Amino acid sequence: MSDPSRESELEAKARRGRNVALALGLVLFVVLIFVVTIVRLGANVLDRPF
């Protein structure tokens, strides 16, 4: 692993960029799973017997 206290500004910027890209990908994946779940359930949510 790299030592954060010794990394250059360019390396730190690249690491931040990778972290942002990874976070964005994770958020998009969660939103996609949520949307697919809602679409698949559709109107069946309202037709449940109580």
C-alpha cells in the first residue's frame, strides 16, 4: 500500500478520483436495484390481502 503522507499531489488526486468513481458506481447500482424491484412489484403491492 502507498503511504498517504509520502504520496504526491498527483497520486492523491488520482486516488480521490477513483474513490469518487467507485462511490458513484455503487450509488448507481443501488438505484438500479431499487428501480428494478419497484418495476417488478408494480401494482402487486396494492393487491395484497391484509
